[in-house]
Amino acid sequence: MKNSFKIYLFILGLWLGLTCFLDFFAVPTVFRTLASRQDAGTLGMIFFHTFNKIEIVLALLLGLCGFFFKEDIKFKKTFFSTISGLLILVLVYTFHMTPQIIDVNKKKYNVMEGSEEYRVLEEKHLFYHGLFRKTDGLKILVLLTLFGTALKRKEV
């Protein structure tokens, strides 16, 4: 088994583990522990925005590792398209979705709850939050699929 493949497996496991830890343990604990929903939301977005930046590096490293064992990959176009899709998703998280959620939350905290402006901002927040959750679920499924197909290889 090539070292690049071992590193690839490690990165996949790390990325999947960190994503699940953040999604299912860290952020929910913050919301259960902190009395202020505003503080919990702010801290949660700091976690996600920081992790999104780490995910860019992880996606690039996956692609680089794949390049080094590409002769062993049966469906090269599918593999590299999937890795590219993950990178694009993480870039969208980092540079669009997370900043939008942060911006909307900041604006919400400065308007009176119950006002029309608050309602509009809350709808926008719910849209991005829902989209973030759905695409994060998709990301987990893609990482699991990549991990499962990698473990299915004969060298493992």
C-alpha cells in the first residue's frame, strides 16, 4: 500500500471525525451550555468558519494524495470530480454561506425582535442554516462513501 494512500485514508478519517464531532457534539453542547442564544450562535459560527478553512486544506490534500495513487483508481473522473466537488462545497461554505449567516445574525441582534426587519432576517437565517445542514449532511455521506470505497480496495 502506497504512503499516499495511507495519508489519504488518514485525512478522510480525520475530516469525517472532525465534522461529526463538531456537528453532533461540540456545537450542540455550546447551545445547551450557554444561556445566551446569541453567544452560542456566535461561538458556533466561529467554530464552523475556522473548520471550513481547515477543510479547504483537507480537500486539497485529498486531491494531492489521489494524484500520487491515480494509477490504482478505477474511476478516475468520478474520483477527482468528487474531490473537486468537496473542494467547491467547502469554498462555498467558507466564502459565502458562513459569512452570510454571521452577517444576518449580527443584523438580527441589532433590530427589535418581532419587527418586520427581524422577521426577514430570521427567514434568511433559516434558509442558510437549513442549506448548511443539508449540504453538511451530503458532505458526510460523500466522505463516508469515499472512505468505504477506499477500504474496499484489495490492498487494505
